[in-house]
Amino acid sequence: MDREFKLALSLVAALAALSVFLLGNLAGVGIFSREFVRGFVPFFLLLVPFILQSTEIWVAVLRRWSEPSRARKLVLPAYIALVYILSSFLNDNFSVPLFGKLAAWILVPSLLLVFATRLFPPYIAESAAALALWLPLEFGELSGFDIIFTPGIQIPAQPFAAVVLGYTCFAVLRGLPDIGYTFRWQWKDMGKVAVALPVLALVLVPAGTWSGFIGLSPGPTSPLEAVKLLLGIYFLVAIPEELLFRGLIQNLLSKLWAGRPRGSAEALAAASLIFGFSHWNNFNPPDWRYVALATVAGALYGWTYNRTGKTTVSALVHCGVNFIWAVLFKG
């Protein structure tokens, strides 16, 4: 067992233990309660591939298993549907319309990557698959796919499922290089974070304050709440978005336009604009100040990805920005 896989197993164990601790201390969900079982089981079933697929061993095993037939390739993504069935059974909330949408969301990008990549010029089918993965989430078509502990205490399953599905499709079924989903960080990676995060703070805080989009409004945050917030932002927001906008979209655009994995200024600019405009519907009515600020942030996230090759590191910058906003400002 290599070091990377041991690290991933340790991370799974640590996150599971920390989740149990936070549930007990912040939400009052005991480990021996029915609420714990019906929420923690589907959470753990998504957490395991979410973390382990960051390792070369896990991806290689899945690729070897799925290579003999196209049918096997289409079976792998169906794991997410099984988790939904189990979760809805435990919570008695199975929805036929939601299951149909979930099945289509799983099937369309899988079919594109299994059958269509040889029918189109390079990276066209892959780009279509990335859109098929993203747009249903962007427009809330999978709303209701949640991990429920008790009424009012739940987390969305969609971000976990999106990372599992996206990486299964693009790393296992397609073998797309340069996605950068790995937790093998180096000190030089942290140096890029140490550059990008202060630069963003120096740009976004004055711009956001001047435009009236944000205002300094710090509130009390306990250490446990800060840990919960950091974990939630990093794993439920930053990693899914960085995997999509940098590991897939920026990566694919760079290959399409420049023929190289990273470093294309055109791909960085386009991915940043796409990222910015993906925030247009976060407020009703849309707030274009948010779009502009998100575009600037996306450029620094993309720069971090270009310099490190790791979406998990650009996600650290993303998480830092969102955490500072959540704790010190309100928009």
C-alpha cells in the first residue's frame, strides 16, 4: 500500500471521526441514534469514493475492472443512484421524479464519454459531458438529494455526488489527464496559496466594499463552528467547483485552444468568466457585482491551478475567500 493511499485512508477516518464529533456536539445527534444511522451511512458511502478516488491506486483498480466492457463502464457511475435509493429508504422520502433526474444526470455524461469521444474531434464530447454534469446542478434540478439526520439538520449530497460522478467519468471512463485531484500537497503548493489569498483579499475587499456588495460585519464564531464552516466550504463548495471549473473546464479549454494541459492565458480567462457568470443566479434579482468579483476570484483560483496542477490546492484559496466572507462580511 503506497503512501498516497494510506494518506487517503487516514483522511477518510479523520473526516468520519470529526463528523461524528461535530454531530454530537453541535447538532445533538448521538452515535447510537436512528438519526445518526440514516444520515451517516449515506454520508460515509459518498465520503469514501470522494477521498479515495484522489489516489492513483483507486483509479487504476476501477479502470482495470471497467475496461473489459462498456457495460461495466456504465455500472460504475450507477453507484450514486444506489446511495440515493438507500438514503431515501432510510428516510422514507423516495421521489420518482428526482430519481429520474438523478438517473439522467448520471447517464448522459457517462454515455458521452463511453461512446461519443471517438465520433467527434478531440475534447468536444468531453466538453459536452462537463456541461451535462454541471448544468443540472446550476439550475437546481437535483434539489432534494440531501443527507438528512433530523428535520433541519442535513447536508446536500449533490456536491459529494458531483465529485464522485465527475471524477469517475473523466478519470476512470475517459482517462483525462491533468485534472489535478490529489491531496499529495507540497510546501511549494502552499506558497502559491500564500500568494493568491492575500492578493485576493487586497483586491476583493476594497472592490466589494466600494461597490456596496459587502460590508464589514464580524460575528462571534466558536472554534467548533469555525471547523464546521471550514469543512463545509472546502468539501461541499470549493472542491466541487474547482474540480469542475479548473480541473475540467479550464483543463479542456487549454487542451482545445493551446494543445497543452495548463498555462493557457485564453483558457484561464474564459474559465474565469464562466465561473463568474455561474454566480449570476445566486441572488434574485441577479447581482452583477457578485459576477464581477467571482470572475476576479476565479482568475486567481485558475492561476493557482496552473502553477500547482492541483484543484485541491486551488480549492484551499477558494475556501479561504469564502470563509473570510462568511465570518467577517455579509452581502
